Amino acid sequence: GENVEQHPSTLSVQEGDSAVIKCTYSDSASNYFPWYKQELGKGPQLIIDIRSNVGEKKDQRIAVTLNKTAKHFSLHITETQPEDSAVYFCAANLPGGATNKLIFGTGTLLAVQP
Amino acid sequence: EAQVTQNPRYLITVTGKKLTVTCSQNMNHEYMSWYRQDPGLGLRQIYYSMNVEVTDKGDVPEGYKVSRKEKRNFPLILESPSPNQTSLYFCASSLSLAGGGEQYFGPGTRLTVT
């Protein structure tokens, strides 16, 4: 089955710096890769996603890149702000069938130091 | 407001005492799912449902039951809770069934079994 590995588990950056979180997946048939942000005491919330027919997607300070050959995808946050501090999860879908199953990474705790 | 609600938000119970965590969504989503979140393990799927009366096991279903009698509700039942079920639980719903799509998460239920 699909396996998603996420690194690093914790990341501390200075406000204004960039942050990069990396994930690898095992099933080459996966075609949907979302990123979720979980703030303290809340449920995860989708911040950006990418499908396998696209190599990069941007939304203001957030971007995701996908390398299908290497089976890895990354989240890039530029000009980090204290409100970016949260746990970030990557995920990959389990292809085939009529399900919407996602396999999540183990999470990255991002701390943005003011 | 479109949302997924869970109750209770916090629960402390003893081994063997049956409990139910409720989940409700107001977005007319067909797909609903339960996850547990544990440190270092990320989000793992317990059970999911693709529609009313259609449920199936996720990756960690042992010790849990679910039901889907109405489209909006998807309760999680622990018939005989054990300490290893101490965890943070999230309910999620999604409109899309195939190919990936945003999952909307509830605020979480923190369960402690002593």
C-alpha cells in the first residue's frame, strides 16, 4: 500500500525566512497530493494541493512542487510569519476504486520565531 | 456556516465503559471518515463511509465501530475502550469520492482512557 514519509519532524525558522517541508510517497499511481495545516486545538485545514499533471502550484506565499519521477513533493513557505506556526501534514491519495482515502505523513511542527 | 462538528471535545473515561463520539456535517457530503492522531504517527484512518449504510474499515479499525444511518451523521463507537485508544480523534467529510478532493475536518475529540 501507499506509504508517505515526511521530513523534518520539527522546523524552526526566523520570521521572514523561508521554510521547506519534504514528503516522499511509494505508490507511483498516486495522483493527488494535498497539504494540511493544523493550528493548536483545531482540526487540519487544506492549504494547497497539487495533482500529478502539474509540477508546481503557487498561492501567495505558499507553493508546492511535485517530482513524479522521484516520487516526492515539497511545501515551500516564503516570508514566514508567526501565524504560520502550526503542524503541517502532507498526504497522498490511495489510487484506484471509488474512495477518497488519503495516506498522511507524520507531520512537521513549524515554529516561526519573531 | 459549512462545518463538521464533533462532540464531546474532551472525554475522560475508564476501561470498558462504552462511549460514542458524535460527528455531524452540514455540507451534504457523501464521504465521511474518522481518523486518530498520535504523536509521531500522524493521522491514521479508522473507518470511512461512502454513503448512507455504506461503511468500510480504514487502517486501524480494531476496537471501533461506526454507523451511517443518515447522510449528515457518522458516530464513532468504542464498545469497550482500552488505554491504547487514548488519542485525538478527528471526523472529516468530503464531497469528492474519486481522484482526491478537500476533506473538511472537525475540531477534534481528545479521549483519555484510564
